[in-house]
Amino acid sequence: MTPSRRHSTLPLATRREIVPRIGYGLVLVAAVLWLVPILWMLVASVRPQSFGGPGMASLIPDAQPTSRNFIDAWEAADFPRYYLNSAIIVAGILAVQLVTITLAGYAFARVAFPGRQWLFYVFLLQLMLVPVVLIVPNLSMVARIGLYDTLLGVMAPYFASAFGTFLMRQAFASIPRELEDAALVDGASVLQRIRHIYVPLALPAFLAFAVVSVTAHWNEFLWPLMVINSPDKRPLTVGLAAFTRGQEGAQSWGVIAAGTLLVIAPLLLLFLLFQRRFINSFVTSGIK
Amino acid sequence: MPSPAHPQTSPGVEVADITVNSLPARDVKAPRRIGRRASLAIGAYGLLLPSLVGLALFTYAPVAQVVWDSVHARRAPGTAPSFAGLANYHAILADAAFRKAAINNLYYALGTIIPSLVIALGLALALARSDRINNLLRAAFFMPVLVPLVAAASLFLFIFLPNVGLIDFYIGRFLAQPPNWLGDPDVALYSIMVLTVWKNAGYYMLFFLAGLQAVPDEAYEVAYLEGATSWQRLWHVTLPYLQPTTGFVTVIALINVVTQVDHVFVLTKGGPSDSTNLLLFYVYQQAVESYDIGKAAAGTLVSLAVLVGVTAVSLGTLERAFGGRP
């Protein structure tokens, strides 16, 4: 994927040779299937008759939409509080990560120090030993340092990011050394050089990392479920699961659709606004 | 061979217009080489320190803890844990729920990774040309990636609902007796797989799209000259070039299979009769519902062993994906 390749004429693989027209037709059918759950959510969330009648599954919008389901959902669960908690969690994680990955990324990209190879593997292994698998010991660690049932406890395991470190290492390594040498002659300290030379030139990589990090933690469920005990500290995902359980008993599917839409909406809107940015970020990411 | 579809972060920005004038100016003098190297090394550890503290507290200490927990047990409630050898491992192996979860996880891996990859590859081949319609279609397939797994599960709760649910409403009428998608132990795991494929295929598609860009036109031109059919071109040109991408996507998919169980929590809680239980959900049950830390630790170690095994096999792929060794 060299940059020049991207601008060349379209690759021969795409000239309807490998996947003939039938294949393209299948893809169109698949696209409709893929959109059905989202479509149903949109239609059902404004459906007047929302209590599990035979027409509940219909994908045809109703003549007279209602906002009743959203009002019910908003009253049944403390969504504003959940939004706030989720926002605090993703912002807090990202803020700390940006510092840790910048410093570590620079060290791996630019400094030759003894043990570099070994430490590289210490980081690389974290790509696999993802915190979510370590929920049980991490929970006792969080409890031991007094962070049980706090938002900080939800954030703490993600402060160091091997993925982010490698991403920044690559971005920094592609910046010409001469720029730094010039600053070195001017007597700039390491932190000044990172701040004034490396960070401004690596903004695309930071943005890609931010998109992936925010998405991953906005969507996370099992870990906050274990750390958070008080209902007023739940993030959106945990709040939604509790909310769904309650409404499922009452068979109020329209209200569930409305509540789910409230949870999905922020990221989906951002995606529709910045499609290219999102897609590029995820291609860059590989591992969340 | 092309480089794998790894993160391409070189921003390709113009660097000429960067000013470093804002930095404090000083007398220009040649830095002393040896002193500088030593301080650089010390500085490097300082730069790595914040990350290393995080890794120590929430990756390596927990791994040590889980190893310790897995060989200790409480003889009676409230007493201090004492060394128990392999008792916890015997306990989980003797636990039918654990064996079921392990086997389910294996089927779940096969039943989600293979279809996801095949669909993702097909989509990428069909949508490789970047025009307005194809970009819209790509967005449609990518959208589920941004939907939280719990939220997706909330929607699929209704989709799989017997009688009035979406599937039964539209397809069930053609079946004499539509199965209870989430309530039938023989069917429930497949329903969970459907949700997983729906959610992940669009993500994997992105990597194949990037990988296809790296197949050189010359390779196809040769195949055309030799009169290769479209299947032959797929097998002998496209797929060999996509091999690194496929390896990378398989690693990501394997990680997802071991680490993503949110939908199980919402849809089935592992039931009916453990037919949808997965390793990580079993661990969660042992820790949170049964308070059996020993069994939870032993179960965690099995998951870790799988992940470390994947790492060991794919170390080369991962290293390449992140720009090689330092």
C-alpha cells in the first residue's frame, strides 16, 4: 500500500473480473440484511404500538410516529448520568494514554538504550494479555489500591497502551532526524523536542489512535460491570444492559429500541459526519 | 511479497515549513558525545516509566496473581488460602460447565472466524473500487463495528424473539416450526455466532480492502495473458498476495473470540444448559456469581494460554504489523 499505488488507476482485481456481477448482486442483498437491525431500531423506536404486538417486527415505518418511547426510556433510566460517566471514562483514558504513548513511542523510535529489544517484547505481549481477560485479578488490584466502584478504577488498566506506543513509534520514526538535531543544537530538552517537533508532525497518528481508543472504551461492558457497583456510576453500556433487562420483562420493545438508539447515536453520528476519518483510523489500528 | 496491510502511519506531511525558532536559542556548541549517550539512556527509562508502571500494575502483576490464585484454595470460607497444587485445575476439568464452555469456544471460533473472513474477503473484492455507491456500501457494512456489543445484543434480543420477533415475522412463516433461536440448546450458539459475524465482518473487510491495494497490476496482467479464469486468478494471484493480511486478520479475530462475551451476557447468560457458555463468561460466573477465585483463576489461565499460544505463532505477523523490531 504505497501512497503512489493509492492514486494509480484502480487495481485489476476490482474490474468485475474476480467477483462477477452475481457476486455484486449478493453484496447488495447482504448490505440490506446488514442494515436490517439498525433499520428496525429506527422504525421501532418511534412506533406507537410498542408492546410486542404481531406488527412489532415490521420494517415499514408507521404513519404517525411518536416520541413516547424515548420519553419512557429517558424516564426509566438515568441516561444523562450514564452519558456523563461514559464521557468521563473515555476522556480520562484518552488523556492519560496520549501522554504515556507519546513518551514511550519516542523512546522506542529515537533512543538507543540497553534492554530496548527486551522491553519491546514486554510491550508486545500486552497486545495479547488484554485487560478484559484479566478482569478477575485486575479487580482485586483495583480493590487493593482503593479504586473499587470508582470511574478511575474503570480507567486505570488502560492507561498504558502497547498498541498506541507502537503506533506512535512508527509515526515518530518516519519524522526526519535532522529536525531534531537542529533543535538539539539549539539546546532544547527532550520534552521540548517531543512537544515542538514530534507531536505536531504526528497529529494524524494521534487522531487515528483517539478514534480507536474512544470507540473501544465507549463500547466496553464487562470490565465496568465488574468495577462499578453504585447505579449512579454506571457508564452507558452497563446502564443499557440493566435497562434492557427491566424492559424485556415488560415486553416494551419500542422502549428498548429507543434506549439502544440513545446509546448508539453519538458514535454513529460522528461516523456519518467523519466517515473517511473513522475508516482510515480503523485500518491503521489493527488491534483495538 | 508485499508488506502486510499493516498500520501505515507515515503521515506524508510536508516538513519543510516546520519552525523550531520558538525554542529558546543558545550558544551553538558541539554536544559531548559520551555524556549525551548516557543521559539519553537514563532519559529513555524515564520516558518509558509511566507506561511500565501501567503494564506492571495491570498486566504483569495480575498475571502473577492469577498464577498464584490458580494453585491456592480456601479450605473453609473465611480462612486464609493455602497451597492446593493442581486442585483448581482438576476442579474446572471436572466441571461439566467448564468443559462445555471450552468446547463451545472452539466451535464459536470456527463458526465465527471462517464465515467472517470469507464474507469480509468477498465484500472487499466486490467493493474494492472506490466510488460513491461502493463507499456507501462499505459504510453500511462497517456500521455494526461502532455499535457496542451490548447494544447489538439488545437489538438481537428482539430479532431472535419467538413468534413476534423479526426473524420469525419475516422468515418464520416459511418454516413449519421455526426454532426458538435463543432458547433451544441446539440452536442458541449459532444465533450468537450470527450476531458476531454481523458485528465483525465489516471490520475485517477494511483490512482486505487495504491488502488488495498492494496486489500489483502486473501480476493480473500476466494471468490475463495466460488466459486464467477468474477463479484461477483468485487462487493463484489475489489470495497469495493477501496472505499476510489474512494472517493478521485471523489473529485479531482469534483475540475477539476469546475476549468478547458481552452479547452472551445480555442474550443468554450462557444458557440454556450452558449451550452458549464461553470461557471468559465462565470465568466471570465463577468470580462474580460463585466467588470461586481459584476456579476463576484456573479458567483465566486457560484463556491466557490460548492468547499466548496465538502470540507465539503470530509473533512475526505482529512484529511486521507494528513496523518490525527496534
